[in-house]
Amino acid sequence: MSLFQKDYSTKPDEELMSLLTKGGQQAFDELYKRYSKPMLNFFFRMLNNDRTKAEDMLHDLFLKIIEKPESFDHTRTFSTWFYTLAGNMIRNEYRSYQIRNEYMQQSRNQSNEWVEFNEENIDRLSFDHQLQAELEHLGPEAKIMFNLRFVEEMSVKQIAEITDCPEGTVKSRLFYITRQLAKKLSVYKSVLN
């Protein structure tokens, strides 16, 4: 490491994108360090726990940034823009009938991990399995919104920017999704308490 190397760890994401546009490798490295793990987890969850496919999508996403850093929309925050790109990639995957069938087959054949045999673990595994099954019945938009809100813990405002929907629409869709899931999973009410 050079004595004169700049510290990029304190720079905001948007500034790093400006530096990347000018050919800044260190700026890219810092963005990768910040976002690779959370984005890999996002893809992993959205692609039905297919780690290989999630890694491929992560690679493709960062490749898009390297190839066309000037496509960054400076009117938005980087994280919102970045998740929008990722969401679009997921939507494209869902449009493929063959991929959708593979995910459904994987979820049916997925085996549970070995856990200590007790009633609480069995109930939790059963609930998790049923929740995943119900999420598979949601459309891609609803599944993305659910994951952004309840897994990524993003605000309604951030989700609205990512999905290009008004905040009121996001709120009503999230309400409908959670209400629908609550009805389908009402038998597990004691597990959640």
C-alpha cells in the first residue's frame, strides 16, 4: 500500500461513482467492499437460495457498473439505484419460465438441515418452509417488496424509489402482502409469539 494512497472508506457512495467514472479502481474496490456481501445475500434469497446463481448475478451486476459507470443516475442515492438494477435483474430472471420451474422444483425438493429434535425447532422449520412456499406464490414485484422491507429492512421511501412506485402504493401493497401471508400462515400464530 502506497503512503500516498487515498482513503476511500469515508467517501459517500455517490462520490465513489463519480471517481469510478473517471477510471478510479480504488473507488470500485470500495463500492464492492461495501455492497458485495449484502447484494449476494439479496440475490441468494430472491433466487431461492441458489448460491451459484446469486454469485453469477452479483458478478453481472458489478460488471454493469464497471462497463457503464456513467449510467449512474446522480439524482438518486447510490444504494437505491443499485438495488433498482438488482431488482430489474431479478425480474428478468423471473420472466424465464424455465428458471421459474427450476425454483419451484428446488423448493419442493429442498431438504431441511439437521437440527435438534424438539417441538420448537420443528414448528420453526415448518413455519419457515411454509413461508417460503407462500412467497413463491407471490409475483416477482410482491416478492421483491417483501424482501426489501422485511429482510433488507428498507424504508417505504427507499422501496418506492427502487420500485418506481408512489409511497402510498408501496404501503398498500405491503399491507396486502402481509395480510395475505398472515391469513395463509395463521396456523403458526403461536410460533411467532
